[in-house]
Amino acid sequence: MSRLKPGEVQYQYRHAIGGFFEFPIEHARKLLPSSMAPIEMHHGQGILSVMMFDFNGSLVGEYGELVLSIPVAPRIIPGRPMPRASFFPFLVGTTTKASRDHAIELWHLPHFMENIEIAFTVDEHDIRAAAAQGGQSILDMHITDYEWGPVEHHYQAFEQDATGTYMATMAMNAQFSENEEERGSLEIHPHAFTAGIRNAGVNTTPFRELWMRDGFQTFQPLEKIGAGAA
Amino acid sequence: MAHQSDSDTGLEDQRDAGQASGVSNSDYDYSNFYYSSSDDLFAIFGPYDDWWYGTARRNGYYLFSQPMSTPPGARINLEEQLNHEPLELLNLASYNYLGLSHHPEVIAAAKDALDRYGLGAAGSPILSGTMDVHLTLEKELATFKKKEAAMVFPTGYSTNVGLLSALLRPGDWVILDQNVHASIVDGAILAKAQVRFFRHNQPADLEKKLRGTTGKRLVVVEGVYSMDGDIVCLPEMVEVSKKYGAKIMIDEAHSTFMYGAEGRGVAEHFGLEDQVDIHVGTFSKALGGQGGFVAGSQSLYNYLMGFARSRVFSCALAPAVTAGVLQALRITQREPQLRATLWSNVAHFRGLLSAAGVDVGDSTSQIIPIMIRNDRRILGIAQKLQQAGLYLQPIIFPAVAKHRSRFRVSISASHTTAQLDEAAAILVNTLREEGIL
């Protein structure tokens, strides 16, 4: 963990894993506010981002988190680092009520309002994460590694609720591995959590696999950038 | 106005200072700067320049677009762009597969045409830009391809863009191999057709993507894929396309004039020329010129004449280039030994690489990828290769998937065996020094 500036909030994690999955752009648009446009990786193909975190240090203790989001265009702000990517998280699930309440209050993130369970299984070159609720599977993701190296990556996340549209900027410091070897997988199970993506033609093989370990995520204070959802 | 280099203007120093302010983008690439949102159209320029001058250029992006001062032959001169030093290099990077770009007869034909017609065509091919040399080239191309007609376009890019946007409309389906050239994808987008990509060279996935489609459908494949150098499994692709009533088009930019007993391409190689509905090729690869063509029925030609907007609204191919290409076409038919030399060179170089254990992916053609599979290291290796006297272009993300970075070797009939031996020695030694082998 690093020394924080006023207003910064930091989360420490053992593992943060992500998969980028192609799915039809019209489904990506449905999951976004009308003011945002999805990144189109090929003509007609949007991206579903599935991220799963194993947090081991935060203001609300240890917890797991599942984030479904759509990559969108980064917002350029003079004098600040160009973000590596930007996301609109459209559904977040956490393993504890405290972490959920914290994220809703601080970051205005849309949450699944029940606790979920996330189990990580780590091998030398791959990691599996299974999300469930009360024994009912939500989704399973498998990610593989490539070459590891230390990074500091900057990201943006946009949120919108009745009170406003917000932008969170964050830095991810960790050992990082990324590949497009198409060795990972995603299995989406029937569950209320997956209702928005289950029949949306999501490719079950990630075109990009990301894995960060033994790192921390540092958020700048949330910025209000627009009005709330009608 | 003369172009000023960054070192001339001092801009590079300014960017260095800006970079020192803490912008962290050392592992960024072009894809990080494609999308952005702002109230200022030019807001992306600042972060892009910070990346370009701060890290990208000096880390190896300067290796792209280095100006050459010789023909793209086996040995070239170019000006290295980091320190602006002149270099003499052994060239394995150019498309000049049959060595025709600098063939004396080709140059003579182009010079004659320059004297006769002047510099440019001075008009669209549908208005005043068509000259007799254009029609002669089209006629001889059609005869060569054994098709009713062939149409010449100003560039290979405009060929695919014009063809696809002429034939497809919103609601039509175009099913593309995921590795097809950008010009094919752009043509489909311009047509506003519904696009589906199938997994590279996998007929089963093509069938999956065709299933459920109705109406007008076009399947597009390439003869030889430009990044991997592998060949389309055309019999299976044709079978699946016919099963679903789809038309099939083959882009033979990297295979026409080289594959097949008479050089007509991969479709000839497989004996499927009449089963493929639309044949595309270029003049910029094996013929060493510029431009592209579509070969097919007279009806296709007639329709494209009216609706291929990239051709209708462009100036016709320069007559000197047209005449040079025409002569190159005649040479390929007169001298089949050029193809034999090319394939002999390919086999020789491939043998040298194989003996050294170099990973060349799935290539079986004159395009041989040297797989490095490490995005962080390939640009450094490229610099060492250039310092050792070898001109090779690194191919990196987003042109290929992350960590599928490679050098793309283009073998030519104009290479001598000694030059290929020298190139392989430089390549293998450098890869060994770098721990790749």
C-alpha cells in the first residue's frame, strides 16, 4: 500500500482478473446510458468485460467482487494521464454487505443487492473464479497468464444513478499479465445476476485475458460530470 | 513547404519534458488512442504526442516508415529515423515477390507511357480518365484470369472498398474470415451490410455464422493471408458457401501471379476458379506496381462500372503505372521460371529456418512470419536486426493479437541464394543472442 493523498481511497488485492468477451454491439448499447457509446472492437462487435477481485485490504475488510462492465471511450482531461481504458460498470456483486454499502455510497455503483460467493482457484499459470449465490452458480471464468511484469495502469469508470453521472479515476499497481491466446473461458449460468447477458451472444472465449496479483487500486475522489438518469 | 523533422523544430525536446511530468504510457499502443471523448476534437493530440515522442518512437516505432532511396530490391538504402543515419540493408520486407518493380522492361514501358500520356490520367475512369492502355490491361487481365471481364482500380484498398460497397446494401450479409484485410472490412462497413466474422480458416465456424442468415450473402476469404502466410482451405469454404446459397469472393492480393500452374492464384491451385464468384487481386505485390482488379463476369463488370464509388470518384490509375503493370503481367506469363525461382527461394529459406528451429507459425507461402510472441521485446530485436544489416518489419498489436508479434519475411524471386543465406544467418544469430532460439 502506498501513502495516500487527501480524498484517495485504496483497496489491496491478492488477485484481480479480467476477461474481454466479444458480443453483439446492439446488446452492449442496451446496457449503456444513451449518452455513452460502446467500444467496437470489430464492426458490429462490442465488448463485455468481466472482472473478479479478491480484495484482502480495504476500509471494509476482505471481500470478493464481480464487476460486469462495458468498455467505453476514455474521457480526455488535459494534464492527467491518458487512461488505458474506460468502463461503464452495469452490475456489481460483492461478498459482504459492508463492501456493497460502501461502494454504493462512495462510487454510486449499481449492485446486485444480495451477497454472492466468489471462489478463486489459483494454479501456476492460470486462475479460475466461480461466482455463486446461495449455492446457485452465477458464472465461472478461467484466465491464463503470459509474461509478468510490474505496471501502473490508469483507468476510468463511469457511473450513473438518479443523483448524477460520475467519473471515477483509478490507478492499478500490480504484477500484471495480459494475453490474447484465447485459452481462457467463461460459463454464464441462469441467474438473476446474468439476466442481461445470458442470451446476448457473449463469446465464451475471451479475446483478451488480464491478471493482476498482489496489487492495489487507488481511487481519486469521485467527480460529478453530469445530471442523473431520468 | 519542406517537412521539418522533430529534432529540427525542438518539438522532441519539449515532448521529452512533458513526458517527464509523469505520464505513464510505456506499454500503450495505437489502440489506446483510437477512442476518446472530449468537447475538443483535437484533445487526443496531446496524449498521443506524449506517447509518440515520449516512448513509442524511441522504443522502436521509428522503424516504421523509414524512407528508402533505392528500388525495393534485395538490397536497399534507407535513412534510419532515430539518428538519421544512412543504412545499406538486405531487404526481406518488400512485397516485390517476383522482383518486377525494377525489371528493365517494366521501367521502359512505364517511361514510354510517361512520354506518351504524361503524368496522370486527369480524370475519373468513367469520364475522361480511361486511356487505351487501361483497356488493354483489363482485356489482358481477363484473358489471363480466364474470366469474361476484369476491372482495374487505382489501389488494392479501393478495389475491395469499391467492390463490396457496390454489391452490398443494408440488410445484406457479408461473412468474413476474421483475418481478412482492412479494405474488405471497410468495404463492408461502407455498404452498411450486416457483418459476421468467422474464426480464421475454420469452415465449421463459417457454417455456424451462415446458419440463420437469409437474403443476399457474400463470403469473403483470401488466397494467402498477409500476416500469417497461410493458405485458405478453399474447397471446404466453397462447399459451405454453396450449401447455404452464398456467393464467395477470394482476394488473391498475395497469391495471384504466384500460385497455380499458370500463376492465376490459389483458386487455380485448387481447381476451383469456376466455383469462386468474384476474384480480386492487386498489382502492388507480385507485379511490383500499384492498383488492383476485380475479375468475373461481364455483368459484374457492368454493374461495378456504375456503382463502385471508390473507382468512379477517383482519378484513374496513372497511365505510366498502368503500362508498367501491363508489361509486368506479360513477363509473368512469358517467364514462368520467375515463379519457379520464387518457390525455390522460399523452400531454401524455409529450410534454413527449420534447421535452426525458428518458429514460423502456420505459413506455407512466400510470406514467412518469424514468431517472436513477445510485444515488449520485438521492437528491440528489430533494431538489432537493422543494426546487423537486415531490413525486416516488426508486426505488433493491434495489427496482430497481443503477444503474437512477429517479423514478416517476404521472399522474392530477386533474392539470390547467397543473400538468403546471409539473411538467415543474421536472423538466426540475432534470435539466438536474444534467447528466442
